[in-house]
Amino acid sequence: MADKQDSKRGPEVKPRNWLVPVILLTLREWNSYGYELMERATAFGFEAMNPGTLYRTLRQMEKEGIVESSWETSKGGPARRMYTITDAGEAYLDFWAKALEQYQRNMDTFFRLYTGRPLRSEENDKKEE
């Protein structure tokens, strides 16, 4: 097979640049720092993420103006960079949510056909007869 895949997990299927909306969604709920963002990303399929990937993505997101960061000094721990979503980040997240709704409809259609269930329009046609 041309792509790398773990036989236990199967192929990895995620939308392109999936990490960006995952970070934005997380930051919409609470400001956070890199290590915590990496931990929370596991709920979205990023089990073994390279920290360098996360921090490069965060730096790029900051350049694009969709996140901001500032140094937070805590009482007894090292200073850490805290990230916050911007208004532009909120708009970008809204765009992603709309795109994912369409993606979900496409996946629903795929699985209805795959499992042999009729499409919704076919179901409606049968009800009208």
C-alpha cells in the first residue's frame, strides 16, 4: 500500500488541516497553552501528535491572526504561552463548521449507499406513492 497505516487502526481519514479547527474550537471554550491543547486534541483523533507539529501550527495561526498569545507567569511554575482565539479565528471556525456540515452530509450519503439503505429523497418518493 502506498500510504503508511497501522494495521490495528486502519487508514487515517481526517479533513485536510483538521488540527486548525480543533485548536480553534478548544480555544473558543477556554484559553489554553500548548501542552493542554495537545492533550485535548486526542479527543479529535490526534493520539500521538508531535509537539513540533502543534507549535508550528500555532505559530502559523498567530501569523494569520486567528489566535493570539501572551506569556503567563504562574505561581511556582515556569512561564508559558497562553493562546486565545481572535474574532478572525471565530469567523474561520464558523466557516469550518459550515464546511464540515456539508462533509457530514456527504459521508451520510456514502454510508447509506454503502450499507444499502435508500437515500432520503428515495425514501420520500416511496412515501408519496
